[in-house]
Amino acid sequence: MQPLQFTCKKLPIPLLGSAVLLLISLATPTSSCTEQEKNSLLQFEDTHCCNWEGITCNGNKTVIDVSLASRGLEGSITPSLGNLTGLQRLNLSCNSLYGGLPLELVSSSTIMDLDVLNISSNLFTGQFTSATLKGMQNLIALNASNNSFTGQIPTHFCNISPSFAVLQLCFNKLSGNIPPGLGDCSKLRVLKAGHNNLSGTLPDELFNATSLEHLSFPRNGLQGMLDDTHIFKLRNLAILDLGENKFSGIIPDSIGQLTRLQELHLDYNIMSGELPSTFSNCTNLITLDLKSNNFSGELHKVGFSNFPDLKTLDLLWNNFGGTIPESIYSCRNLIALRLSANKFHGQLSKGLGNLKSLSFLSLGNNSFSNITNALQILRSSKNLTTLLLGMNFMNETMPDNARIDGFENLRVLDMYGSLLSGEIPFWISELANLEILSLRGNRLTGPIPAWINTLEYLFYLHISNNNLTGEIPTTLMAMPMLTSEKTAAHLDKRVFDLPVYHSPSLQYRKPIAYLKALCLSRNKFTGVIPPEIGQLKALFSLDISFNNLTGPIPPSICNLTNLEVLDLSNNNLTGEILAALENLHFLSDFNISNNDMEGPIPTGGQFCTFPNSSFAGNPRMCGPGLNHHCTSVEVGLAPTGSKGLLLIEVKIVAFYTTTSKKLVAQIVCLGVDY
């Protein structure tokens, strides 16, 4: 029997047959129809209940299967389901059912045939007490994931039902220790209780459940070490997921005796030491995820050539060193390889080009060298969609325009923080499917190339912290993905083969999760902000701070109604803050500090939420919280000779502008009383 697998997909509400069933069996006492009404409905529906959608009967017309997943059901489970004495399978997953499990269902002596119960992805609460499920002597599989059950993991399943094989309790609020009694479940094959509040260690007795194929406790508070004398007992194990806990110590040598192991997840723990050479015996490995630990040493003792089916290798945030072992390049089915944030060094081997299935490659924050050689090798990986190379190739020169081609399917290119010199190369213009480009933190010179708007799908450009010069080109104001919100449909909605991390707590699982952004800060751009900037109506974030820009803020910038971030600080901008900026209702981060702006700070819209630091360093700017207060005169106006007296309180804010050489008055309406 395969483990219970399910996805929540909304289906149409059933027709009359199932509707009648719901009225009879799922109605709450306050909404139940009378017996006469119930019989009338049954007479109206002339088909047998065995023909109702979601209902299966045996040859004796006895209901044996109720499958009502994803039907939009609400309310609590009625105890009357316990009257279905021949019921073998009940699937109510992916609905909005709530409350506890009625004892008439789970403890009934009349519903002893039930072997599969799937109530996952609902709103159920309560605990699994000693009385829970005591009547289900034939229960084989229980899936109660994605609810709000509390208390401890029950221990009595195997005592009640000797054939119990599948227990799924993920995404609940369970606490306490893992009960040792689960080790008595001789036929238990699937045990999943991730994303709860469990604590303590893996009890030694658990390893007596030698039929286990899937053992999964991610994102809990478990601790301790993997015992070399116990783990080898689980020789049928195909999936072991202990990620996001507090496990320490080393990976024991006995891991090599788990020859059926396909997935090993030990990420986000505090484990250390070198990888054992016995890993080479795990020849069925498909996924190896060890990210965010303290593992160290070189990888050469692991025979990666023994992993012909390996698709994902994630070693992010560890202390591995040396060169990349050649044996990794024999993993021809590898799709995602991440070696970032370690201590690898040397040049990339030509063998990397053998990974023809590689889609996701992340090598950032190591000490690799010879970027030209690396790109020449990688261009033969035609399936590459994500290439993250930042914090390597330090102080080298960006490869020139004539030497790089390929990368036809590349969507994401990140080469940040490498102090690369040279200009933005022309070969990037040939990456026709590029969506995200980051060249920040280098020493690139020259202008933003005029071909930038030929990248039809580019919506995120980060070239901050360089030495780029010249004016901001008007071609940048014509980028297709930023000029129209309608182009959002063209975004690649695929997920990353692995999540992309900006910090342990900030991750992106698909490119579209990135905001549409232009990050041009900390360069040497001159001239004015192009008035064409108003064309970028889809832009969410604009950062052109720390440049040498002059002139006023162009009025067209007020057209960017989707803006959430606008940073114009540390330039030489002049003039006044446009009052129309108050209409940027999504603006949550605004900074105009350290310029030569003047006049009053707008008081409407989002501006009352911005700190004073957003405006500091503009000596001729006035407003609340600044050293320079605006001069004001309050005037009361009232029309006479009218029965309906209208009083308007008006504040006239006066300030002297150096640009117009005259006194300007701004009238601010503070209140109306009538």
C-alpha cells in the first residue's frame, strides 16, 4: 500500500445526490431538517445512494467508501457517520470542517471496518486521548495533517490495530516527546510529524520499528545525536527528514547501511564533522540536503559517482573546503547543485559541463577563480535557468564581449560582490530569457548600456555599488516588464529548483517573488532623473541613492502608483517635494535625505508615517520634526448673510524658494465644521 498522498484542489460542489448526503449526515443540530423533510428529499432523488458522487458501495449495497475531499464542506463531523457500519475508507480532506473527532465515529463498536481515515487540511482541534480511535481495530492509515490538533502524539495505535502502517500528523500544534511506544508498531511504514512543537530526542525504541520507510520530523525542537548503534536498524528507510531541529554530532558511519535511502534532510541543525565515506553505499540517493550546519572537511572521500540518480545536492552554509571532487560531475541526473557559503577554492573543472540536466547552480561565497574559464564551461549546460556566482573570482576582470555565448535558458544571473572590473558586457544582452540580473558590489565602469531594454523579460536589475558613470539612459525607461502591468503574465511562474536565500530567514521560492525593481545606488551617475521615468508604471522599488544626480524630482515620478520603495537620498537634487507624491498610496519606504531640497514636507498620504531621517540633510526644507519650521499664518473664513454658516480653518504655510526668488504660500485645509 502506498502512503496517503493528497493535494488540495477545489472541486465543484456535488450535485443533488451528494447534497442530500450532506444534509443527512453532515448537518449540525441547529440546521438539521426534519425526518419528513429528509424523506421528501430522498424521494425527490430517485437514484440509490450508492450512485451518489463520492460514495462507493460493495455488492451488498453497503457503503464502504466516502470520498468528499475538496468539496467546500463546512461545520463539524456529525456522529451519525458512525452508523455506516461497513465503512472502510473515509476521506474528508481539504475542506473547512472544524471541532473534534466525534467518539461515535472514532470509538464506535459498529464502525470497526474502517482502515483509512484522511481528515487532513481542515480546521480540526482537540487532542488524541486514550479513547480516541479505540474502536478502529482495522485502521491502517491515518492522515490528520494540516489541522490544529494539540497535546501529544498518541501511543496506542499499534495496540489497537496491529496492522497500523501510516501516521501523518504534520502541521499541527502537537507537543511533548516522541512516544517510545511507536517502536512497537511492527508494520509502521510512514511516520510524519513535522512542523509541530515536539521536543526531546529520538527514543531508542523508535528504531525497533524496522518496517519504517519514511521517517519525517522537520521543524520541531528535537535534539540529540544520531546513534551509530541504532540508525542502521532502519534498513528499509527511503526518506529521513530531521531538518530544522537541534540535532548535533556527526553523521554516523552506519548511515551507509541504509542502502535504500533516497532522501536525507538534515538541514538547519548544528551537526558537525566530515561526511563519512560509507555514504558511498547509499546508491539510491536522490536528494541530499545538509545546508546550514557545521560540517567540514573535503568531499573527496564520498564517492558521488555511486549516486547515478542524485538530483539535488545542497551543502549551503557549512565549512566544507578543498576543490569540488570530480566524482560529482558523474551525477548526470543532477538538477540542482548548491555549494554556496563554504570554503571551496580553485578553478571549476571541465567536468562540470557534463551535467547536462543541471538547472540550478549556486556557487556563491567561496574562493573560486578564473571567471572566464567558469563561464566558458557553464555555457554548455543548456538547461541552466539559475546561476549564482557571487563572492568569487575576486578582483578579476569581467569577461569581454566576444568570449561568452550560450545560456539560452538562463532566467537568473547573480554575480554580486566580486569586485570585478570592466564594463557591463555585451554578452548579457544575448540572454533573451533573463528575468533577474544582479551585478552589485563590483567595480564595473562605463555607462548603463543602451541595449538594456532589449531584455524583454528583465524585471529586476541590481547594479548598485559599482563605478558606473554617465546619465541614466532613457532606454532604461522603456524596459518592457516595467512599463506595463499587463506584462506580468509573461513572468516565468516556475519555482526555483531550490529556494534562493538572502538570509536564513528570507527566502524566495520562485523568481516572480522578487519585486520589480531598479537598484542603481552608489555609483557615479550624473545629470537629471529622466522625465521618462513615469513610464515605469509596474515598478515597485526605485533606488538611485548615493549618486551625483541634479535637478528637481520630475513630476512624472508621481505616475509610479505601485511604488513601495523610493530612495533618492544622497544626491544633489533641488526644488521641492512634489505634493502629488502623496498619491503613492503603497509607498512605505521614502528617503530624500542629504540633497539640496527646499520647501515644506507634504503632510498627506503616507508622508505622516515617514521618519524625520527621510528628510534630514536638506537645510532649506521645513516641516514638523525638522530644525527649520515652516512659517505659518492661520486664517478663519466665514461667508456672511447665509443661514448655513460654513467655517473653514486654513493654514497658510509660507516659505522662500531660491529657485523662484519669491515667497510661495501653500494652503493646507486642516478641518471643516458645518
